[in-house]
Amino acid sequence: MNRPRMLLIAASVAMANLAHAAPLDATNPFAKPSTLQYGYPAFDKIRNEHFAPAFEAGMREQAREVEAIANNKAAPTFENTIVAMERSGRLLNRVSTVFGTLVGSYTNDSLQALDKELAPKLAAHGDAIRLNPKLFQRIQALYAKRDRLGLDAESAYLIERYHTDFVRAGAKLSSADKQKLREYNSKLAALQTQFSQNVLKEVNASAFVVDTREELAGLPESAIVAASAEARKRGLDGKFVIPVVNTTQQGPLSQLSVRGTREKLLSISAVRGSRGGEFDNRDIVLQLARLRAERAELLGYSSHAAYSLEDQTAKDTTAVNKLLSDLAVPAVRNARKEAAEIQEMIDAEKGGFKVAAQDWNYYSDKVRAAKYAFDANQLKPYFELDRVLHDGAFFAANKLWGITFKQRKDLPTYDADVRVYDVFEENGEHLAIFVLDPYARPNKRGGAWMGALVSQSTLLGNKPVITNNLNLAKPAPGEPTLLTWDEVRTTFHEFGHGTHGWFSKVKYPRFSGTSVPRDYVELPSQVYEMWMAWPEVLANYAKHYQTGAPMPKELLDKLRASQKFNEGYRTTEYLAAAVLDQRWHQLGSKAIPGNVKSFEEQALKEAGLDFAPVPPRYSSTYFSHAFSGGYSAGYYSYLWAERLDADAGEWFKENGGLQRKNGERFRQMVLSKGGTMDAVQMYRDFRGRDPVIAPLLERRGLN
């Protein structure tokens, strides 16, 4: 789940100074909870100017709440300390979730400026809470006697998590070291925000401008028309513009037949954030690596990765390094075999060149066509967005859980393309609201992610409002949205994250939905990917967008036969990025290099992943997972979770597959529990044993 950078609950000035500021104007839409169902945000009433005062008021409110808890003269109890903390910050949470959604999905200059201004201030308030000695003293007292409080399992675990959260945030540091920590957190928050904004601005600035139609040979006419329209929007009449997406490889590379055009497009993509100018991220990468390492050392850890992984299911760098290194050799071996097949194709066409990164997608599609007698583009007419969603993702969910979806038009959205659905239980009970934002926009960050506008909690009486963001290319008016197989996978993946949000059945906000270790959060989403190719599901949605005819059996058989095709490339590309993330974040503060590119080259060489035709999925200067905060030292988690998901997939197959009883078991034992227990034990309870790696190796053709 490439989730958005979530805002910390934080404030701009010392708590002692907040209580005297003016209250929030009653006309501000954040002043009171939204009156729309489940507290759904009133996007039609929210303006840029509402955010700053709402943040200030929300911070003041929580500051007062926390001070009251910390200074309570009564002895600490679970209710007057832990539960009171869970109830705090309601206003701040309302404005933070909406602001975070818009910054990721519908940003503008005003929001970006405020985001930069808020980042260090937000970090300061997070510190003011977690470094409050009186508050920690109360938490520590409850932690020491937690086994004697007679609490239910979720409540007892909540005390443990609060204690861990505060200790990891520096609650046990000396006063002097706490001040150093505050300075680190402030600087890091500002730099991470700057990195994220640079990535978005560089994507728009790096759009590929083409002078002639001939250079776009191979692209379908609809794509050329869209490129011409994009150029006109940018004041480049007569030219063609192809926007650059967040990954190194770019979709049009699989279709562009002019090698020079492919080379230019990939070159533009690969140098983002490292070509000089105001959006250059190289120095920011070095600063982030150093500051994170110094902060980790202050907290008693050898590196940022050691600090981060301690609180994940992987636990330490040794386990992560072993996973990555165990897969690197077979992955690159398979990628080299694939490259040899591509080279044979190039030679057969008398191309006269050695396969390079810009050639891979174009020629791998030709190899696929030769080996399996079909072109991946033959699939797209059978993957129209509405059918994939309604007859695919929704259909599978109905089979597994009996739930249904109904689109509604009465709730406001921030963009006309955003869709809103009610989610109903089989008995008609309203379960959740689901918000889908499918299309790419210049003011939307790249990738795909799930978020929560309202997180489920029985303590607060909240039912979930869950979002999915995709970045599909919006077709011309009147044209269908046709997806690639990978885009179908992404749609199912994010929908799987959605199930984690709307099936959450926890009491405390701290545990809601996806509030689990980062290397466990991808389990539900990757399990749900399985259903995209499940025969009953695929047959239900894979129908021609014009005729409604089902995908021919011959094409379907070829699709199934080719499932492991190009897995060497896909695994190597991913591993290279995961290794870069780990290498940066396993450095001590004295070992930070001076040159980003040289460090990347050396790290990939040492890992055995320096295979030029397969560049990393992300290079450091546009690697938002690693340097915008959310997944730093955590990009490995997709593969770590895939080990669980592949193993869980075998359980589903062993027990009859797409059946209600299987869905209900997964719902009750995984999806509903959120973060209410140790994730390793949660999986063990569901599966009946620890996961094994064999299904993952089989899936990726690495066995």
C-alpha cells in the first residue's frame, strides 16, 4: 500500500502558550463534527483558508486535554489516562485527515505552502505530547501493573502499545537529549515535506515533450490524441506531451517503436530529482539519511533501520537482509534469462544493439507474443474500469462476505471524478462509506493508496469512511477507461486495503483498521489480489467493453500460461529499490556518503543487483516511500507481506477458495482485529502455523 504521508497529531508552539489564543470561528466547517453521515467531510464547504485556523484550534484543544490528563491529581487509571488520551485531539484529527487527503490527491500552491509551514510545527506538538514527563509517568505506572488491572485483552494491549510508543518516541531521554530530539524531528518533518513536494513538481516539470507524431509511432491513436491535448493545455500547440509517472519505467515504453523516443523518455524519468534546479532532491536525501541516523543513535540504536524494524514483524535488519539477499540471486538469474530472450528477438529483427532498460518493456511484450501468441494489449478491451470494479472487486467481496455496494451522488467530493459508495452487510445494515478517486491529475501525487477519512472506533462511535486512490490515465470524453493487467492488480490491491478499513471492529482509535506493523499491513491487500485471477471472478468481469463478449478461452488460457512471465524483471526491479532503502537507512551517522549516484551504484553492486537493463523501480531522488517518511526502511514490507499472502493464498485454495466460510474466517481473525494484538500471533492463529516461503518462491518462479 503506497499510502499517503499521514499528518502527526501536533501543534505549532509550546503547549503552555496555546490556551490563550482565540477559539475557532463557528463558521469554520471544522469547528464541529460534520453533520453528514459518519462524519463524512463537507468538501463543498471546505476552503483553503479554513485549514490554518482549524489546525491551530485543534492543537490548542488537544494541548489542554493532554495537560489535564498529565496534571490530574487523581491516581492514574486506565480510564483517566489511556482512554482519555484516546478521546483527545478530535478536532485536530478531523482537520488532519481532510488536509492529508487533499495534499495527496488535490493539492494546490496554498495547501503546499501550509504543508511546509505545518510540518515542523506538527512534529513539535507530537514531541510535546510524547516527551511530557508527567504524562509518561502515569503511563509507566499503569504499564507496571497492567496484569493486575483486570482489563480485557484489547485494553491491556493498548497500555503496552502506549508505553512502547512513548519510549520509542524518547520519553526516557534526559531533558537535554529530548531537546536534541525535538530539533531532529522538526528538521526531518520539514525535509520530508520538501522532498515530497519536489517529487510532485518535478514530475510535472519533467513531462516528455515530443515534436512530431512520427516519434510516437507505436502508440495507439487515442494516446496520441491525449498527448496532443496535454500539450495544448500547457501552451505547446502542435507538440505532444507525455506526463511522467512516479516509477522509473513508464507505461508508453511498451508501445513506442522508435528507440530514440524510448531512450529520451526513460532518461527523463531516471534523472528526476537529480538534474539540478529547484526540485533537485540529492542534498535532501543526504540530509535525511544523516539526520535519521543521528536521531536513531540518540535513541540508542545503531541505525534508523534498526530503530524502525524493531517495531515491525521483521524485528531486525538481519531478517530483512536475509530475505532480500536470498531472493537476489535467483531473481537476477531469471532476469538475465529474460534479457537473453529479448536479445534474441532484437537480433532476429536485425536491431543491431544490446538490450537496454528503455528496450525491456517494448521487447518483452514481443517475446510474450512469440511465446504465448498474444500481446498484453489484447487484454485491455476486456478490462474496462466499471466492470473490473463492479463485476470484479465488488463481486468477489460479495462472494466472500455477502456485502454489496451502491453508488451515491448526495455526498460532496473534491473532484468531479471521485465516486462514493455505500457498503452494506448482507442483512442490509450499513457498514461503511467507500470513496474512489481513480484518475491521475497534475495536482495528485503518483502511485496508489488507501486512506481513512474516518476510522472505525466503538469508543468514539465512529463508522469507517475509507478512500482508494489510483492513478489511471483519464480517457478522452466518451472513451472507456481500459486497464492493463497491472492496473487491474492495483485496483484489487487497494480494494483489499479497503476491506481492512471497513471491516475493522475495534474499540480504540489506536488500533483501527490498518494500524498494524508496516510489514503486515500489505497482507489483506495482497491476499485480495488473488481474486482478480480466480476463474469465477475473472470470468465475471473480463468482458469486451463494446460487445460484452467474455474473454475468449484461448486468450484466457494464454493469460494464465504467461502469469510467471517477466517475473525475473519484476522481482529484480523491486529488490533493487528495497535494497537501496535498506542501505541508506542501515548507515551510521558517520558513514553518510557525499554522492547519491555513486552510493546507489555501489549498493546495487554489493547486493548483486547491478544489472543495467533492470534499473531500480525507484531511484533515491524520487523514492517517496523511503524519503517522504511513511515507508523509510520499510519498502521491503511488500515482499515480506507477500510471503504471508502467498502462504495465506494456499490456505484459501486448500479450503475451497472463494467461499463465504473462508471469507468470514479471514474477516474475523485478521481484518476485524486491526492492531489489537501481536501481528505474528494473529497470522499464526489464522493459518494454524507460521508462514512458509515456498508459495512465494513458486509464485515468482524463483524455486
